[in-house]
Amino acid sequence: MLISRQPGLRERGGIWGMCIFLLYTSPLSCLANFSQAKQLIYKIKEGLPSGTFIGAIGIDLNLDFTVEPPFLFSLPQKKVSEQYVNLNNTTGELYTSATEIDREALCPDNSERQGCVLSLDVFVLPQQYFQLIKVKIFIEDVNDNRPKFLVDVIFMSVSENTPINSRYAVEHSAVDPDLGLHGVQTYWLVNDFGMFTLDVEENEGGELTPFLIVTEFLDREKRAEYITDIIAEDGGTPPLLGAATLKIVITDVNDNCPQFTESQINVTLHGNTTKGAHLARVHAFDPDLGANAQISYAYSERVPRDTRSLFHLDRITGVIKLAGKIDTGTATFHKLTVLAIGPGCIPAVATVVIHIIKVVTGPPAVIARYIAPEKDGVINLKESEPAFSPIAFFTVKNIDMNQRVTCNLEGAGPFRLGPYQLFKDEYLLETTEPLDYEKTQEYELIVVATNSRGLVIKTFLKVHVLDENDNAPVFQQSLVEISLEENNPPDTFLTQLQASDQDSESRGDVIYLLGGDAPGFFVVDRVTGVLTVTTSLDREEKETYRFIVRAMDQGTPRRESIATVVVTVQDRNDNSPRFINKDFTFFVPENFPGYGEIGVLSVTDADAGENGWVALSILNGSDIFLIDTGKGALRARTSLDREQQGTYQLWIEAIDGGEPALSCVTMVTVLLLDVNDNPPVVLFPQSNQSYMLVLPNTLPGTSITEVYAVDKDTGMNAVIAYSIIKRKGGEPGSFAIDPETGNITLKRELSNRGLYSLLVKVMDHGQPEPLYSTVMVNFFVNETVSNESYIQSLLTREADIEVEERPWYIGQMTEGPERYELFPCQPVLIALSVTCLGLFFLVVTLTSYICCKRFKKHRKKRSEVDIPLKMKNGSPQVVNRKLRQISNI
């Protein structure tokens, strides 16, 4: 059954399925019950997506889905083939699963005739409807595989004498897992060069084999190989292609014979030429390869035997040398016929004509005797040889008595030829300065001997300079400066070091090594000189790395040179500003002048340049405070009053100049220290015009009233002491005031009625100078207040107070009028002063003793000067009590 259903396909599928059902059952199967096995066949294409409809088993079986209980469909076991389909248990519909069906993988050895089948067993349940349904799903092939050659390059050998229309099978044909038309259908060449074509033959099994056909004559000497692509094409729509490189090698055949480069050579030979002299060389060429191109040389049979013996011919090289002594009396002319013989060829012919010049007195002969190593006329000299090193001796022989022979040297180079000491006809060839292989590797010299008749004899020399390890590698740059941003990734490329060595072979091979001062995370490739860093660098840890790199050759002894590498790590904004303290606290006296420096906020940034520039700003309280960005000094715009606000908390932000900018925040606490800038304020009595009624029968020791004052300052600046400094009315000593509480008590009976006035001084303990206020305390001594206007007139009447001002601590606790009387006798006054001074020193000694004991008990406490400020209750009354004790003394 086909997968792609048109409208009404489900109905037609049922009819078709029933036909298949009838095909595989007996004529009576329609009347049989459902317990018999039945078979359904469907067809689908490979590679369909998941959820594609295959067939409806229930409909194709004409089942009645209205029965109760309803039909159920199930697969009895999960086979490998069943992983490709999903079965709806209630409708019996089959769908493709998530596993794509690949016909070539499912049926790898299946042919087109056999077909690829998925077999399923489906149970129809429940038991009363039980049936076993055999379902076969035929998988149809699609063109989803392209042809593929088993090798990437196919080599073929074709002889150059191959006849036209010769056929060569291409052994490595392409394979295509698809079937039928989807398999390989044809082959073709991308480029046939006008020399080849392809034909395809099909064997009995249906396999196609490509054949290479030669269409033109081949010539290996013109072209030795042809390279093109062979294409395999299948029959799909569109067709898929596979390609491989086809390399056609033209093999050689012996279709060429040797040919001489010169058919005739003329040689002039003096009759006294020495044995072994090189006369001529014949040369022939055969364009064939290998054994087909081998050439040997031989004399023709026409050359007489004695001539062959006189002139030796090398059969391999074609060199002709003088092998005997020339008899100028018998012959002055020789004709040598030389044959070039190749395999299977008619020999090529060349003629060498030798003309012999008869001499009455032979030319001078130059005999060379080598001191330096020599082979085949080539002298080898080390470049380390010093100047004036001897190379060879040259002896001139065969000199007529009447002739004079001179020898000189031709050719460029540091050489000279001169007579050796006093020996006649002996010449020494030597160097004039050291040789340098790196400048010149080879010299060609000619020793020229000339007699008086103008006859010239030349001896050719070749001097080969042997290289030695006399040069150290040289860096292109002796100082290599590298800049690298910090936080680089590991194995970052830095540079490639380059050094050259003029020496040859291994003596000029350079390897690179790091010096001992190089950190371990720098690595240099020994061969390429590539310098890398294996770790991430941090400029704040180290900004500059300086180390050496060695370039060493492989000669003996080894030579090396060094270069200095300087790696500068460039900054990145990777560090936030940082205050030196987590937070700051500044103590400033109140009334500190505006724009005065309260404190300095020290901030650092480990980065450099703009990344390390830090700007400070106040996030809150900028209307009161300002900050100096350059110095970090915190200032107040105006004078601060502790009584208005004693503590300020500011948030200061530090921002650097990087991109993006980084910042940090710190808290600054400004504590205002109290300054004694407020005198005590008297709250009671409310004015100098107020008064208090005191009964005449008031007993001494009675508390009459009190003076109450406050001070806005703190600490000792707010500790208040009370004292009576002036009086009006009454007897001296009638009233006393408590210096701590301001409580006024009656000390003597009041004998007189009327108005009493006390001028009370209220003074703090501030430093450097205490502040004070005064208040007038008025008492009206009487039983009643009968005429208040009279009292008010007394209060407003200006009158002098009789008693002079005294300090508050003198005599407040002493009763009796004698406290204010002046002593008439000066000695008594002096004695009293001495006594008071002694008592004062006694009190000081006792106080010191008590303080020492307390210091030992509390070692963490401050010295005796601070003890009154740090007692347990922190009460200023304790201080006043100490002062009162001193005043009482």
C-alpha cells in the first residue's frame, strides 16, 4: 500500500487490503472466524519523516469498531524491525517512528528482485476477537546515496605505442548502495585531452565497468602523464555524482635511438703531448627512459687496432685520452669513427679527426705536485687555513737550453705563484690571505707556462673552500621589544625570533634557547624561534620582563649569540580603586574654619595611566562638605556647630579613568569635638527681678531654693559649678550654695526682716578658659507679702552690694561670720596660709596614693588626670565633689 494517500485513500486502502487478504487466504476464508492468521502488505519509501501514515489494519480487515468491548491492537514483542513503526493500540493504524528507515542499512545485502521487507506480527485483542495478523512492509528505494569510488586516485598505465581504439578497464569502478535506476548508470571524463574517451560495459550481474579508450597516438616524449577526473553518475532525478582523480601514466617504449650532439670533432695534438692527456669527448642523447636510453660508445671496425690502442675511448662517458706515445714520423693525421649504440637501434656515427703537430723541441711540461688535498684536479682548502699556506709545487720540464720559460697565475682570488727559493724551474702556489667560505666557495685558477717561442701550456686548477664553523648566528635584532596587554590568554604568540648563520650544512642550522634569566612561563620553539607565553600576565604583579634568548648553531665547536627580549605588559583597567582603610573617622573641633582640611582620604589604584587616575566625589552631604580630588582632602564649606549636629556620615566614591570605569565606596564619619563656646544658661530663677518669701523663723540648715542652669556643651565644658560672689543684706555667712547642685541653704537665723540679695555665679569647667553667667537670687524675709509693689521697688532700686567678689570654692561650707572678716595681724594671716598650704600638699599626696592604687587595679584605665572623666557612672558630680573637697580644705 502506498504511503501518500489522496482523499478517500483510507476507503480504497480498506478495499485493497481486503483484496490482499483474499489473495493470501482460501476461498472460504471470508467465512472463517478471526482466530486464523491473516496477512497485510504495505509499501512505503525509505527516509520518510516521523509520524507518516503507513496503513490502517482495522479498516483493511473490515473490523466493526462498534462492538463492545472494543478492539485492541498490539505488537507481541519488540523486534529490531519494529523500532521503525508505531502502532495505535485502539485504531490499529501504523505510522513511521522517530527512527528513520534507511533501506541500505536495513537490508544491506538485498537485491532489487528480493525487495526489502519489514515483517510485523500484530495481535487483535481481546481474547474473543483474537487474531494474528502478519504485516509486511515493503521498503522502496529512493535516490539518497551518491556514487562513490573506493579510492581517491585511480592509476592507469598505458604504453605510448598503444594502437588507437585500444580499451583499458578501469578497475576501481564506483559503487552506489541504491538500486535500479538510482544506482550507477554511466561514467564520463571531465577532460579527455582529445586523446581518450570512456565506454561502459555491463556484465551478467548488471554491474557497469568503465573502459578507457585511446583515440589518438600517444608519445611519452611529448607528454608523460594525463590527470583528469572520472565522474560516476546515477539515474536519479536529479542525478547524483561521484568523482575520483584518474591519473594516466604513459609508459616508455624504445621508439627513439641515440643521436650525437656533434657529428664531427677536430682535435690538434702536439707530438710531445704526455700520456693520459684529455683529447676530446663525444656525447649522444636518447630521449627514452631507463634501459631504453642507455648508450655505450665504441670505435667502428674501420678504426685500426693500433689507433684504438693509441687513443683510448671510454665506453660509458665517451672521453678520448692519449694512451701511448705519439710517433710523429709515421703519421700526422688520425680519423676515429665512434659509434653510439642503443638497445635495438642502428648505431649513430660521429667522426673525431686528430691532427698531430710535429715539434723539433717539445713544449715545456708542467708537473704539478699537490701539498693540499687534491682529487681529480680539485684542491680542497679549509677556510681556517692561515695566509701563505702552501697549496702545490709546479715543476717545469722539457726545457731547451736556448729557451726561457716563465710561469704565471691567471684567475681571481687570494693566491700567488712564484719561484721557490733558489731552485730553478720550481714554483710554489700559496694563499695570500685567509679564505672565507661565506664570500667565495670556489676558485678557478690557471697556471700558464710560456716559452720564448710563444708556446703556451696551461694547467687548470680548481680550489674548493671547505666550510668551517667560524660564524656565530646573528640575530636580526639584538633588542626585541614586545608589548602585550595584561590578562592575555594562555599560549599567546609574542614574536618570532630570527637569527641567521652564514655557515653551511649543520653548521648553519640555528636552534633557539631561552637564557637562565627567563621566567618559566615564556617558551621558545627550538626550531622556528616562535616565542609564546604560557600563562596570563598581570601588569600589577610585574610590568616588564627582561631576559635573553640564545641562538646556537650545530657546528663543532658550537657558536652562539644572544639577543635581549623586553616584554612590556600594557595595563588594562582590571583593578578598582581601593581606599587604604575600610572606613575613615575624623575628629574635628567644632567651629573649625570653613574650607579647612578635616582629613585626607588615601586611595590607590594598581592600574597605570588613565586607568589609575582616581576621582573622588561625595555621594551624600555634598551641600555641606566638599573633597579635593587631587589631594583627597575633605573640607567643610562652612564652620560646623556641634550643638546643631555632632556627627556626619558621608559616602565617598572613588572612580578611576578606565573604560569602562571601576569604582569603590567608603564611609567617612566626621565627629565634632566640643569646644567651650557656650556659657551656662540659668533656667531658675527666671530673672533677676524674681524673689522668694522666706519666713523669719526658718531654721538654719533649711534648703531655701536652688539655682538651676544648663550648658549646651559636653564633657567638662558642660560641668557647672555654683558660687555666691556678692550679697546685699544680712550678715556674712547667712547663706551657702552647693557648688554642684546650686542648692541654697540657710546657715544662720535671720534676725532682720526685709530684702536679701545674692549674686550667684554659674561657671563651667571648660578649657582653655571657663565661661560663666550670673543671676541675682532675692529673698524677702517676712511672714507675709503685704505690699508686693513695695518689694518690686526694692528690687529695681539700684544699690551697691557690699561684699567683693570671691571664687566659688572659698569658704562655702564654713559657718560663722569670721569667714569674711579681715585679720588685723599679718603674722596670723601668714600662719594660716602656711597651714592651708600644708593641708593642700597632704590632700595632693593622699589623692596621688589613691590614684596609684586604682591604676594598679585597672591597668587599662588612663592616668590620674583622666580618671574623673571615666568613672563608672560618668557623672560630673564626682568631679565637682573632688573640687568641693579641695575648696573645703
